Amino acid sequence: MLNFKNLIGPLFLLIVYFISIWSIDKWELITAGLFAISAAFLIVKKNWIQSLFSLLALSLPLSLNLSLGGLDLMLPAEWLIGVLALVLLFDLLYKKNYRLILKTPIPALWVISFALPLIMSSVFEISMKFSLLNGCFVFVFFYGTLRYGKGEVFKWLKLYSVSFSAVILWGVYQFFDFNFNPITITGIFKPFYYSSTYVGAVAAILGGFALGNGRTDKKYFVLAIIAMAIVIFSESRAALISFTFMLIAYLFSFLPIKMRLIGPILIILFLVTIGFENIREAFAFNKIESHNPDANIFQETLSVTNIQSDDSNIERLNRWLSALKMFQERPHWGFGPGTYQFKYIPFQESTLMNRLSVRNPDDIPKGSGGSAHSELLLQLSENGWPSTILFMIIFIVWIYRGYSSTGQAQIKSLPFFLGMVTYAFHMNVNNFLNQPGFAFLFWTFGAVLMSPDLISKKVKDENELLP
């Protein structure tokens, strides 16, 4: 016998759905939203939450950019993120797990800091999307991992890596189809990853994860080597440099804690005193160009200090200076989340304009993609100083916790610390946190660094592995 009470919820949603599509001309978004609400209720009832996290991890690298009612979304990943956000919201409200946020409040405060920039935004609809997107990323990937990730994080990352490997094979096939033309490298991973630079950043962070696990399982060293090969294949200068930074951090992890803290200070002093003149000369006289088709990845990497003739580097300076000018005009709330690419054009420096500079938003030069090419400068221009300071606090706390950990905590956190170190450099020359495939790695790694006990790994003979 049917229970009428069980039918009230579905009937109500059905009525809302038909009224909505009749009155609003965005039936795709409405359908996706109501299906998400229905799926969230079912998942909570059946306790399929951890399985949904696994499905999300598997789908992230293979998601495609599609349009729903005029709104571009990475599907199915961003739809699944929306479902999980609803699931976690139900969990927060009904089980009153407020301590989860109160225990680690700064990421939540960072999301809250988007409120004023959103209200003052120069393009409100764009800012609304980016604010919701970043809020969902933090809620699902960071707090969701703290809530449901115990004993599951390794499985999620393995699933992500399997799908990412499929994307790499697709890229290799595409490269073969283009007769190994080096000019095609940047786009061979489409439609899954929009650029080879993005692929290089993901490979670098996964390489750090693999190398850190090699301390307890030697098979991971093979995966670290494969990750490095992908970084080289991607021809991303920033990814290769970030991988090198990570290798230095790995060597430092073998040192006693006092030496680990002193080591970076000694390196900085060396660069300031002995190496300063060499660094100045590298920027003043380097003529190696990254867009030379005959250059290999290592020659391209050396081109990072060429600010005389390398258009890619000059354009980065142009984007950075534009972001600083935007920040100078609106220091407290910026131009609004997600608005940099729509507002930076009039702020460009005429002396830095080059063949990659965008003069007309409807006529973007080939190879001139990207945003501010800096995570911090992007936030300064879009959100102002409050969000940027909170983000820096978050990142510094994560790095410090990973770098200063010892014993069992170090073994558990080392893979995630090394992965995060790659972005410590990379975020100064690129920005990927608005991409779900990278945001998953960033916020999940951060959650483990804040709570290493999420990893249920145990070391048999600690003295063989740690100083």
C-alpha cells in the first residue's frame, strides 16, 4: 500500500519543475538543479556519500565544458560537485556538524570574504558563478574530505590518476595524429584539459604525491618518474621548475627539523649575496625564447628570465602590472570574482604590449589565453586585499605544517606537502584554482595537511625512514 507521505516530496519537486520551465527560459539549468536536489536526498538516504566522492574523483579529468542555459559548466564533474555540496549542507544542518568548520575556519572565512567583492562586482552574473564555484570547491573538497575522507583519500587520488592517465594517452594519440608537430602540444589534451600548462601543473602535483609515498612504497618512485616525464612532455616551463623546487623540498625532508628550518634561510641568503648579480644578468641578457620551435623543454625553461624579447614573458609582466593597477583602483573589494579577463584590457601598460596582448576582447590573438597568470595578483584585482591575505594564511599554514612535521605525521603528510610545494612556485606564474580538476587536488591535499590522521597508513620501522 502506497504511503502518501512518501509521495509529497517528489510531487512537490515535480510541480516546482513544471512551473519553473514554464515561467523561466532556462530549462536545462532548472532540470539539472532539481535532479541534483533529488539525487542529494537519495544519496543521503542510501548513505552513498563516499561512493559519490569516488565517482567525482574518477570523472574530474574526463569532464567536458558544456553549456546549460547559457552557463558553461564542466560536466559531469561540476554537477556532481553541486550534488555533494547539497549532501554536505544536509549533513551540516541535520547532524549539526558545525565543529567541522569551527575547527578549521579560515577556508570558510576566505569564501565569506567573496561577499563584498560580489556585491560590488562590475559584472555581477560572472562574479556570482565564480563565488558559488569557489564556495562549492572549498565546501566539498576541503570540508568534505575532512568529513568523509578518512581512509578514502588514497582511493580518490588513484581514481583521479587513472582518468588523468587516459587523458595523457589521448594527448599522445593526438600528438601522433599531428605528426609530432611541437606547435600542437598546447592543445592536444582538449577537450578535457584546455592547455598543456594545466596538464603540467596536475602532473607536477601528482608527481610530488608519488615521490612522497616512495618513502614507504618503492613502487611509487616509478609513478614519480612517469609524472616527471609528463611534465617534460607538456613543455610547461613553470611545471618543470615547480617539480625542481619539489625535489629540493624532498631532500630537505630527510634533514633534522632544525636543519629543515635553517636550510631555506641559507639558500635565500646565498641568492641575495652571492647569486644576486647572476640573477640580474640572467634577466638583463638572456635571449633564449620559449616560442622557438627548435628549442627543447630545458632551453624553454631557461627562457623564463628573458624579458627582452620573449613575448610570453613580456605578456605575463603585462598581465601582472594590469592586475596591480586594478588593485590600486579598487584595493578593498576589487572588480569582482571572475572579472579580471573582462576588465584588465584598459589597464595594460603600452610599453609591454606585444603580439599576445589582447586589444579587442572579440579578437584574441592565437596563444593568448589565460587570466592574470598569478593566483595572488588575480585575487588582489578581483577580490581586494582581504581575500588575498586569508588565502596566503591558508597556504602558509599548510606548507608549515607539512614542512615541520615529524615521525608518523611526516610519513602521512609528506606526499601532500610535496604536491603542495609544486604550486608554491606555480601559482606565481599561473592560476588554476577555478578549474575543478585542479581545485580537487589543492583543497584535498590541504585537508590532509590539516588532519594527517585522515591517512590510515602506519610505518613498520620508523627509524629506517626518518632522521
